[in-house]
Amino acid sequence: MTSSLKRCSGSPGLMLFPTDGSNLYIVDAFSEKKIRLPTLESIDSADCIVKSLGDRKFVRQDSDSIFSDLSADVVRGLLWVSESAKQYVVVWLFDLPGHSYMSFYKNGDTHYTDIPLFHPQDLHWLDGLSEMVLWGTRLCLSTSRRYVRVLDLSGPQGFFKDITDGTPFPMLSANMSCDSSIAVTTSGQVMLVESDPCNRTCFRLYKKNPDIENPDLFGHTVTEVYSLDGEALLLDLGFTVPANKALGIEPDSIYFTRPIVPANAHLPTLTSVCTTLQARPSIAFPILTR
């Protein structure tokens, strides 16, 4: 089970919450049981220190820079929990432009482990972060230039492994003006998902073009697909699931939420929407308050 939100995230029934201090908790929404995670400053790193300044404020100092305008309000996180609920992985970062690290924690660890978002060997195309999806113990990252990296977080504490085949592959389409994200299928394939900024129910799906041997020589490196092979895409979570008519999960459908701002409302509410890959109107489900 996995899910993600801009600030905190949860799996069905389980959610990741920041507290008023510097802690993160996994909370069971049904039993209200809590799993306390290490404080945000509990990072074992050779070249960086995170300090709490109180009032949900932090400063992070590494060998090259100092980030002094950090707050728990800009923490973005992902949570994955196994079906048995005995294993879990938490990934989080301060979601600010230019921030160069994210951290992860697995059950049994004693501290967070850093994942750098920059590469000192002038591999600038691998710098930055556009999207991330936590699929089990594998973390899929899309860089600022749409290069996809896949990291295996299942090793011993303090270690992770880049398992991207060869050089990370750029997911480049002909529609660079569209909003984009990544999603992972049940087989582990990473897909590019694009949406029209003027029509949020219009999507295009792409997979890696297997015929391209050197993607750095091509402006377009993906092939458009028109089916999810009978699966359904949970776009907000970034992965597909098998269709299940008993649960109302239709095949070749995309489920997502979009904000709606009612009149005189200070905060938007969310409406759940389903659209299929066939040409038929989208279906809007009951509004969910944030």
C-alpha cells in the first residue's frame, strides 16, 4: 500500500503526519494507534547537519550551502506499508526549490538516510526532482529534465542502490508544454503521464521506447500507449492496480482528484474523478473535504 500528498501521505487507513514539533508519525485512522518515527533532524550523514530551531523551523547545513528557511509546513512525504503491516518505508524532504537532499527510513532503522538530488560529476541532467513514486521498497524519481532513476531501498541501514538499467532514461515526449508525472505499473514499468493544463481530464500515457539505444541523441524517447492492459491508474498515488468490478475499479481508467474552490471558501475542497482511456465523459464522484 502506498500513497502521497504534497505535505504528508498515507496508505489506506494509515497516514503520515507531522506534529507541532519535529516528529513524524504513522497513524492508523481506524484504531488511532501511532508509530513514532525519528525526529527530522535524526539524519546520519557525513557532510550535513539538520537542526531544529523550534516553532517547526529548521536549518540544514551541508558542505556547500546552508538552508535556513525550512519549516515542517513544506515537508513532502511518501509512505509505503506492506500488506501485513509489518514493513514500512518513509521518504520525506523539504519541498523547496534547490533543495538537494531527501531522506528515507525503514522499520528497524535508527535514523534517516540521505539521498542526494545532485551529482558532483557534472551529471546535471540527473539533478533536481520533479516527481517521485514509492513502489514498495523501490523509489522512482523523475529529475528536473525528466530523467528517471529507480532506487532500491531494501538494503541494510544507510545504503540504497540505483538499479536503473545503464544510464537513467529520459522520458521525453513531443508535448513538453504539458504537465507531466510518472506512474508505476504492477509489473514495475515506469510510465510518463501527461495532462493538458487547460483540460485536467485529458491525459496521454507513454512508455519507454525500447528501440532507442542512445536516448541522449533523441528529442522524443517514449511511445504513446492507449491501454493500461486492463489495469486502473491511481494518479495521485502514482501506480496502477488490477481492475476490480466489485470495488468499482474499472479497467483502463484513471482515478484522480482535482481541487474545486467554492464561492466564499478559503480552502479548496477535493472532488474525486474517474476518466477512461476511451472517448467518453469523465465521471465525478462525491466531493471530499480536505
